[in-house]
Amino acid sequence: MIGKIIKIIFIIVNFLLVVLMVCSTLAGHKPPSSDMIFSLLSYFYLYLVFANVICVVIWLACGSKWFLLSLVAILARCGFLPLYFQIGGTETVEEGSDGNVPMVKVLSFNAHHFHGVEYDVALTDSNMLLFLDIVDNENPDVLAMQEYIGRGDTVHLTERLEQRGYRHMTSGYESGSITGEVIFSKLPIVRVARIDGPTKLCTSILWNSDTLRLFCLHLNSYGLDTSDSRHIHNISHGTMDSLTGRSTLNKFKETILAHEQEWNTLKPIFESRDNLTIVAGDFNETPASYFYQQCRKYYKDSYCEAGQGFCTTYHGTFTKSRRATFPSYRIDMLLHTEDMEAVAYKRIKTEISDHYPIVVTLKQK
């Protein structure tokens, strides 16, 4: 009798996990302003897949056909898995490959003001020097930077980048201040457009006798603080504080709605489908989110073409003990139009920011 009750309870739990997993993939079909629940669940897609895999294993161990419940649901929504995990990609392009096909190498990075994972201002200069090492090693043609600052106490980073050939630069500020969202290029920048403020920058760059359009975006941040981080940590360990939890949830809702408005601003521009376009930046959203899914209607994801393994790009924490760490997600994206193809995708693990730089090599078809 007890065994039967336990089985019924587990079936109910399993069914609930299936429903939640399916709902976590529906954010792209419903604007957050009309159905917020799908957008909130989109953050948990991968975790819900793992939970359903566990259910499959348990049912198989028990010799029960109920394993089909989760298995069918996973297979039905498996189209989202390549957005989180890739096999067979490459980080580098072999010299001489593709002959004379024109290529461009782009580094996209939220520098977090070079204050490191834990926002330590004392690390700014040393982190800037480490970033210069990355630039020297990768030698990208273009840098799309978010939360950039040009100098520390002793290091004038903008000047050193200029000395390395990045003589063409612009930012989201009409005043010309090279800070915030910034694009550095070895190739000539011929046009600059700022969209709805300084956090959405668009440039036209001369490349291979053609014009490459590059967006550098930084979507609204969540404004999470130490208490939010601890709350998220507590949830993952089975404890909750209802008051703090409500505050954290409200921050997520407000930011998701802000991202919807940002999409409404960008949509008419993206719909133009100009040739040779790259969209790079910190989306502050997961691949299952409304904003990302809308973008995929117009652009291809370089990670899905050339990435490999699980690729998280955010690794922030607010405590030196690292006991209160936000979940890691791939929120830094580099998308492009169909007339280009990503031939190499590299994520660089570093402690100079709470984000990892991504370096993508693209070729013209």
C-alpha cells in the first residue's frame, strides 16, 4: 500500500516536471507582458531537462514504462539542447584553410570595468594588462566591449589598444567618451548609430570592399545585489526567505519586461535584414528567453555553428568565499546574418570580469 502511494506521488511529481520543462521552452512564443510565467521558467530549462533525465533513470531502474513520460517530453523539446551544448566545434581556424575566403575575427566582452569577479577596484590595472595579453594572443579585428573603462590608476588601456592597431573607435556616448559600450576596430568605421541611448551601438565597418554592420548591445541588467545572490543560493539548497524572494522575483520581472521593450525598439531595425550583420553583446538573457528567441528569427548563433561543450559566459559572485554565486548561463551572444558563417568559436576563461570573453571567426559565404 505504501509503495503504491509513493508511486502515485512520484508520477504526479514527474508529470509536474514535464509540464514545467515544456513551459520553459515557450517564452519565445509569448511576450512577457502577456505571459510572464514562461519567461521566468526559461531560466530553468536545462535544470528541468536534468530533472526529467533523473526521472527516466529512476523509472528504468524500477522496470516501469512510466519512463516514457519524461523521455517523450525531452525528445519533443530537444531542439533547445543545441543552444546549451554543442559537439564538434572548433576554437581556431587552421592557417591556410578556406583559401582566400575573407574572414573577420570579433571579440565580444563585458569587461565589468575590469574589476574582476568580485568587483575589486584594486585589481583594475592588473586586469587591464591581462586583457591586453588576451588581445595579443587572439589578435581580433574588432572588439565589441560592454562596461568598458579606458584607464586605471597607471594603465591607459585605450591608448595601448590604439598602439596595437585599433585606431578606429567609438562608443555609445555622443560626447565621444570611450567608455561603456565601445567598439574598437582595426578596420575603418564609416558610420555610427546610437539606438535608444548609449547601450545599443551600431557601426558600419569597411571590410573586404564591402560594409559590415556590427551591433554592440548591453541589455538592461537585473540590478541584483548580495541579498539576491544569497537568496538564489538558498533556493538551490532548499531554503527560502519569502520577503527577499519576492524582492528578487520582482527584479527579474522588471528586467524581463525591460528586455521586451528593448526588443520592440530593435525589431524594426533587425527586420531590415541588412547583409553582413553581426549582433554582439551582453544579452542578460538565456537562449530560451523571449529576446533571444525573437533574435533567432533574423540571425544565426555563432555558438551553435562552431561552439563546443557547455558554454557558460557568466560566472559572477558577490562573496569572496564564493558561497553565494549566481547560476552560470550563456548570456553573452554573437549572432550574424545568413550570408556569413562562424568557423571558430572560443570562450576564454578569465577572472578579470564576471563575464568570459568570446572570440568568433566568421567568413563570408
